[in-house]
Amino acid sequence: MSVLSVSGLKTHFFTRDGVVRAVDGVDFELDRGEVLGLVGESGSGKSVTGFSLLGLVDPPGKVVEGNILFCGQDLTTASQQHMQELRGSRIAMIFQDPMMTLNPVLRIDTQMIEAILAHEKLPRKVAWTRARDGLAQVGIPSPEQRLRAYPHQLSGGMRQRVAIAIAFLNNPDLLIADEPTTALDVTIQAQIVHVAQTLCRERGTALIWITHDLAVVAGLADRIAVMYAGRIVEAGATDQIIDHPRHPYTVGLLGSVPSANRRGQRLAQIPGMTPNMLSLPNGCAFQERCTRGDELCRGDVDATFDEAGGYVRCFHPHGSEAGA
Amino acid sequence: MSQAAGLLVETPLQRFRAEFRESKIAVAALLVLAIIVLLALLAPWITPQNPYDLAQVDVLDGKLKPGSEAFAGYTMWLGSDGAGRDLYSAILYGLRVSLTVGLAAGFLALVIGTAIGLIAAYSGGRTESLIMRAVDIQLSFPAVLIALMLVAILGRGIDKIIIALVAAQWAYYARTVRATALVESAKEYVEAARCLGLSHARVVFRHVLPNCLAPLIVIGTVQTASAIALESTLSFLGVGLRQTEPSLGVLISNGFEYMMSGRYWISFFPGIALLVTIVSINLVGDQLRDVLNPRLKR
Amino acid sequence: MSLIVFFGVNVIGDPVDMLINPEADQAEIERTIRALGLDKPIHEQYLYFLKGIGSGDFGKSFIFGEPALKLILHHMPATIELALVSLIMAIILGIPLGLYAGLFPERRSSRLIMAGSILGFSLPTFWVGLMMIMLFAVHLGWLPSTGRGDTAVFLGIESSLWTRDGLSHLFMPALNLALTNISLVIRLTRAGVREAMHQDYIKFARAKGLHPRRVIGVHLMKNILIPIITVLGLEFGSLMAFSVVTESIFAWPGMGKLLIDSLLQLDRPVVVAYLMIIVLFFVVINLVVDILYSVLDPRVRLKDQGS
């Protein structure tokens, strides 16, 4: 059985200037221990998708439609109380900027122990031991000492390790990682990816890795879903997406990633700017920036599925003309 | 949306007006303020008596309740004070004094503070740190204390109060102008203007000063309101204006002694006038801050 | 500073005119002048005064004939009591209201609170004081209008906090003095809450599944309290200074009322001594707040250790 099954999820923000359809009909599934890379530009709705899963969308935003089945139970109808119990124990989340996610005026031990005690009645001493072991597991040297530190006394990479340790304290079934490496140096990025990956594998935790960087998820994810303007425009197995992208947007994204085996070639750019979420065109949101856009693209696009369960939402996908 | 903006080029003033109008409260406050100023200006023509012309004041009219009829035949809608002055007339004349003091002090503090701030920003070095030191010291003390200190030195009277108020307020302007001027003069267009061979004065007045205008206007309104409040406070304490220059604060102070005997109106109505004036200036200032602050632009 | 204050105050007016019986003869006037030290040239008076400051002597009050410093110290406890109580009032009333307005900014009640805080800033304190007397003392007769009530000694501190009568006398002036600070605390708290609620550490705390009470009570409050406490510490000095107004209205026998009385009676040693003492107060308060801040904020603490 899948850990998570999202269908038709719509999260809208009711701002003064109009309704922003940040997430507008997103579907995906996730099995136990599976890693999903959720890729898209800033503003494509990938982070909001993550927050929707946790029930942490703040007003004026609201989940307006769709189902989020977590271990067979619909989270969109769950009570506040119930969501609070799930958060941090069965679904955990880590954030982009490790400078900002840890409370600057509380010590690490306070922040770790409270996360344990929020979900389990334990003696403080036991919780403290678990917190210490948690730090050791994410590769932090002399954890006892670190527990007494304040966040600003640790480096950025260390802080993100602490955040990961906190996320794993209660052995979650699902971890949502919202661009956790974006703010870090490249060498540290790799370490953090490795730590998260190892822990997920050991514990069978499903992972949603949200990023704008296809290169990061290429080596990490089992499957990739590409988001554009609130929708998943293409999804499939990682190899499939990287080697044979079909949506023009995915093609564009891949073209703009510098890579060693294309030295000397110009980096491709996607023309135009991210669309204004307040006034999206009818039909495909990418049509104005797309080299293949035409009249047809103004109509509603349905997803076309392939044999492996991947799909693309485009009238003129790459690879189809070659196959035809 | 972008097309509409392209066709219809708004002047900054038009946009400013449109944005200011977004807050109904601010517009109402501006209207009230205009009425208050008008009433104060027209006081000699719309009041039944000149409360400081002894020939027109009758002691027998003293301490009359609101709505009573004066000996001279007109109705004292707001009652009369201990000396028999019609309160309505006294308030309008008092408004004149209060507004004059507040505006004069506000304007002088603005000019002096701006000049000092610009000098600090442009001279740099020891002069700057000396000036800013003085500003810091001054700002760490509440305005009341500075004003009291000066009043203790200078004594009472309109001119002395204005000096005391300016002394208590110039530092706010100086600090803001210096900060803005430093930011502005670091920008490239000032450099460019200098390279064109423009004189210092021209750079300051044509380029730097206009950019300080927005924060100055905001501080100016708020500080004028607090100058009026401060003056009335000093006058109430008996160390501000004299009885011969009756501001609203003096009127309130006069009514204080009758308060215990239940003759509330002598202090109450001048207070209301003071309150409405100060609150409406502050409301206008609040909206100005929102409209003029580029950081809050949506 | 001392120079400005001393010479400045000396220019106010001639205290001899005020103090001496108009019908007194020339000999009597001269005797008084000599007794007060007013016959010496002004620079000599200043030297005298400087020497005095060194040994804590500001000269004798013309009116009371007592040392000015002693007079002020005698009035100081009442003022400190008033300022402290209103500081506490500002915290007790301001923080919950600001918290509410910050957490639910769209609610009508929040807007009401914010409108009220603008009023609190705009209203002239002295007039509100008068209106309070009118309403609570004259009209309703609930509270005594003026003066300080009975005091009692408890834990070695003489204060009106320990008696019913003292409390009833204290309530109105303290609230009056607190008014501006309540508004200030409301605004600071609200702004802090609004800013902190969008911070990732709050979202992360919620994502950990903490109870909202803990998120707000610990994660949020601990962050916003640091600036609030700092500002309030600095405001304590302002409260002492502002008590000049409140004490005059409510006839509270503190050093503020003493200052105004002395100003009106041209009792310049007392005025000078008051100004000197209050300046000293400000310097001390700034110092204490600096220390307090570094104790409260772990980020500052570390920097100090590192250097």
C-alpha cells in the first residue's frame, strides 16, 4: 500500500488582488521508502504542496479541493488536533534555510526534547538520550556538547543536520524536504543529501525532496515530478525524465543545467519569465514561453500516460513525433 | 494590467492622492483638520466675543453651564470659564495660539534639523561624529525633559516655548536627513551629477533633498502634533505660556481648579478640541507614512 | 552639562523677589541674600556649586532650607513606586493585547485595539488624567482623586502597595502614566508577532507537532520579548521624567511634583539637583539595559565570549 496518495489537490490563496492558484490539481503517489523529487521554479507551487500535506497552509491560503490519503486516511478532513499529532511524528518536514529554521534563542536540546515530548510521554532523561543519539546519527561529533549549544554557534551544514535529526526523532513515515540544500555550499550539499538518503533508507521513510535543481534529485530520487504554475506537467521514473524528457518545460530545465559532458556548448535558457499567477492563460500555462506553443495549447490539457505510469501534460510532447 | 499602466501615465502626485484616498479615516481626518484650521483662522469673525478684550467679558457670566445665556444676550453653548469668558470663543482663540506654536516649532525644527543633518552627512569625519553624538544624547532623553530643562532656563512665553520645542525636536529630523542623505549620496546619480560639474549646493538641493522629502513630511506631521501636545502639557503645568497668551493647555489648566466641584466643562471642551486636533494630525501622518514608505509598497 | 543647567537656571528670575516679604526693609533683604549665598558673583557661585556636586551637595533649597539633594531623595521613592507600577501595568495589559492583535490581525477586535493604541499615543496625558479624576473621583466617587494614600513597610520597603488605601490612591496615576507605554507595548508586541509568525522557525516548530500554546508561549514569546524588554527598560527613564505631569495632576508627592513646584517658586538649587539626578538616572538605566540585553540574547552573549 502506498504511504501517500494525493489526488486533485488544489491550494488557493485568496489575496486582495485575486485568487492565486498556487497548487491547482496535483496528483502523485508515494510508496514506503520511495524518494520523489518535486522539481520546479520558485513560485511553481512545490513548497505550498509540501505545506498542504502537513496542514500548515496559512491564511489567506486554503486547501480547497482534492484528497491527501496518508496511510489510507484523508488528511484534508482530519481535525486540527489530529494533524498536530501527525506532524513531527509521522510526517516530518525540513526547510530551506537552516539559519532560520532553528529558533535562535533556544538551545538545541530544548528544541529536540520538546519535539519528542510533544508526541510521547517520556522521562526527560530518556528524551535527552534519544536526542543525543539522533545527533550522532546525522554525523555530528561530540553530540552532548552540541546539545547545549545555541543554533548560531553551529555552522550552516551542522544546523541542517540538526534539523534532519529533529525530523527523524520520531521515526516518521514521510519526510518532506523543502529545498534543504539550496542555502548551503556545494560540498556540504552532497553531505546533507547523503545523510538524509541514508536515514530514509535505514528506516524505510518515504521522502519528498522539493528542489529547483534537477541535478540534485537526479542522483537521489526514484521518481521525479516536474511542477509548473501549480500543476505537475510531467512525472515519471528518474531515468526516464532525465534521459527522455517529453514536456518542453522539462526539456528546457534540463538544457539549463550545466553538465560536464556538454562542455563548450551554450547553456540553453527558457525564454520569458515565470507566469503571473494571478492571470494565467487558458489551457497550458507554459504556452507563452514554449517553442512549440500554438492554438491547440489554449484548450484543456489532459495527461497522457505511458506504460511505466509516468505522464506528461502537453499537446506537443517531445519524442512523440519521433515515435509517430 | 501592465498595458493599462502603460497607456495611463500617472504623475506621482496623482498616484499619491489616489493612494492617500484609500483610507477613509485619513481622508476624514484631513477634512477635520482643514475645518479646525479654518475655524482658528476665522475666530474673530465667528465668535460672539473676543475673550481677551476685557470690555466684552463680564465676570457675572462666570462658570455658567453649557447652553446658558450670557449677559450680553448670546448663548454660551459650551459654557463659560471662571472669568466669565465664553468657552466656545476662548477655544477658537486658544486653537490659534496652539496651532501657531505647534506649526512654528515644527517648521523651525524641520529647517534646523534638516540643515544640521545635511551638514553632518556632507562634512563627515569629526564634525559628523560630534553632531551625531549630540543627536544620540538628545534622543535618549524624552522630549518633555528637554523642554522642561529649557523652560527652566528660558522662562515662559511664546517665543521661549517655541525655542524649547525646537530644541526638543530637531534631533529627529537631523537623524533622518543624515541617514537618507548618506544613502542617497552613495547612489550613482549623485556621483553622476558631481561628475557633470554641478556645485555642491545644487547636488544637495536638487538631488539629495528631494529624496529626503518623504520621510521629512511624515516626521514633520507627527512632530507637529507632538509639539502641540508638549506645549499644552507645559502650559498646563504652569511653566509654558502665560495667561495673556492662552493656548488650549492654559484653558485646561484654568479649568482644573473647578473640576473637583463638578464644573467639568471648563477643562473638558478645550481638551476635546486639543484631542481632535492631535488625533487627526496623527491619523493623517499615519496614512502619509504608509503611502510614502517605499518599503510597504504592494 | 552642569554648566548649562546651572547658568541657565540662574537666569530664570530673581528668587529674592519671590522669597522676601515685599514690605521688608533693605537690611532684611540683604541679610536674606547673604544667607542664600546670592551676593557672590555668579562664577563664584558656580565654583561653589561644582565643589558641592563633588560631595553630593547641590546647595540648600531656598524654600525649605534643606539640602536640595536630601529633598529630592526624600521624594524619590514615591516616584519610583509610581513608575514601576505603571511599567508593570504596561506589560500586563500591553503584551496580551498586542499578542492578540498580532495573531488575529484581520479581526475587528484587533483593529479596535490598534485604533486604541493610536489614541493612547495621541491623547495628551494630562488631559486624560483630568478626565480620569472627573469620571472616577468626582462623578463615580470610586477612587480618591489626589495624593498618596497610606503606606506600610513590608519586606523592608515602604510602599503604598501594601495598603488598600495606598493602592486606591496609586491606581489612577499609575494607569495615567502607563497609557503611552501600554500603546507602545501593544505596537511592539504586534509588530514582533507579525514578523515572527512568518519566520521559518515558527513554521518548523509547528511542523514538529508542538502544541500551539508552546509554539506561541515559548518559540514566539522568547524571541519577541527581548526587544520589548530592552525598550521598556529604556522607557523606565521616560516614565520617571513623565511622572512630572502625572504627579502634578494627582498631587502625587514625588520628585516630579517637587520639580514643578520648585520651577514655579524659582527654587533653583532643587531644579538643578533634579535635572542632575535625572540625567544620572538615564545614564545608569542605559547601562543596566545594555547588560540586561546581553544576558537575554544568546547571540550577543556569544560575541562577548568570542572577543
